[in-house]
Amino acid sequence: MRAFRFLGIAAPDILDATRLAATARRAESVGYSALVLPDHLIEQHAPIPVLAVVAAVTERLRIGTFVLNVGLRHPAVLAQDLASLDVLSGGRLEIGIGAGWNRPEYDAIGLPFEPVGVRISRLAEAIAVFKGCFADGSFSYAGEHYTITDFDGRPKPKQQPHPPIFIGGGGRRVLTLAGAQAQIVGLAPRLLPGDQTRPTVDPRSITIAAAEEKIGWIRDAAGDRFDQIELNTYPSGGPIMVTNRARAEAQERIDRLRQRTGMELTATEFLESPHVFVGSVQELTDKFLELRERLGISSFMIDDIDALAPVVENLAGR
């Protein structure tokens, strides 16, 4: 059974270096394993410089992207940034990489938002390019999306053969890729079909039964290496809330989901979800223990590092 790891958001808003350093040091003192940052063209910092600052002001805290959108950058260029981060941090980088899902960002800068199969194919090729850049010597690669000719990526990362790769998703195709290629696999909800300018979570995909199905896909793809994979989840069912009114809060969120999707979960289904963290400190502590026991999930991304500090202090590393 893997020890618990908790990942916090490095910069939930645009902040200066002084506040960022204070957040990083507080997270390290509480027991967080890593601080991470998403990759979006919205009102937030770019992840690479933020993670460099976090690494510079801490000693043990790992840094990670959660997750980079491969559609926004050429992977050979990105590999240089990532290898540099790993060297500068002394080997503390985790590489979260995804196919991209937020169509408005693509539309805003004039990039085509291609079908999901194309985006996942590009992601698979990007991972191959990363691994080629990180390996010793030069390499060539000929794919549908990327062509590399006798290229020797520099610098090489400190962690060899490469920093841990994190891939997350909710569909079978991306989780099959993750099972085959990643060291950390994140469970995410699926999005409902329809207007992708306003993506909507499919309520059925946040249940514990859906998580069991997804883990089955990962296991099938991973084969003998499944036991080496760390499973992660995050609060996509709404922000983490420490409260003694868990069922009342759950019902309010269920009502909003029903209004948006026409689908309804029971309060028990909602509160059992590996994507919902609502309850008292003791209830949430028990929930993390139950998710690890039942599903093997030991890694959790926390959207507010202070909200669950007592839980993290109690469980981190156990």
C-alpha cells in the first residue's frame, strides 16, 4: 500500500514572489508532497516560472504541472524547459501532461480545437518526444504530428530515465495511454457531449463505481507494472469544504448538477465520490483512508492548502 501524498495548488491566483514563497514554505512545513499548477490561458501565472520559484525557496517540496496542455507548445521545446526545472530543483519535478480540453482557450488564440482522438494521438507522440529528448544521445522520430531528426535534447533531467510522468483523464483511450506510459495516473470525470465552449461534467463519471471502471482500464493497459503506478484524484465535484453539514452541502451541489445536466445522484453517491471532499476533518480523514483501501488511490490534489492542513499533517507519508 502506497503512502499518502498530497499535492497543493501553488498559486490559486496571480500573486507576487513574496506570497508565493510563503505559500511554498507553509506547504512544505505542513507535509504536502508537491505544489503544482495547471496550464491555462486564463487569469493565472504560467506554470514554469512559478514552479521555478517554488523550487528555489524550498528544500524537499516537489513541483509539478497539473497538467500541461500539449497542444499549446512543441514537446521538444517544452522538454528543454522541463529538464531545466528538474536540474535546477535537484530532481524534484513531476511532469503532468494532457491533451487539452478547454475549447475557449483554443478559440481565443486561433488554434483549431481538434477531435478528442486527434488530441490524444498528439499527446501520445509528445510523450515519445519527451522521452527521446530526456534520454542520452540524439534521436529521431517520425509521427503524424511531430518529426524529429537527429536531435539531442539538452540539458538532460537529473531524474533518469526521466521525471515521473503524470497523465489523467476520464475516458478509456486516454487512461489506456496513461496505464501504458505514466508513473502517476489521475482519475478525472468525463465531460458531457455538446457545447464544448461550456464544458459540463457528466455526474455519472464522478461516482465510485465509475472510478472502479477507470482503474480497470488502467490495470489492463499497465499489465505487470500496475503496482508501480500511483493513482491520483482531485476535487472536480466542487471545492473542498470542511463542514459539519456534509449532507446538506452535498444536496445543494446535487441540485445544481441536476439543473445543469438533468441527472441526479443520491447524497450517498455524491459523498462517496473520489472527486468530492466535503465533511469534517475526521470524516475527510476517514474518506482518504477508505479510498486508498478500496481503490488504491494514495495521491490527492488539494485546491486549498490551508483547508485540509490538519488532515495532511495527520496522513502525509503514512
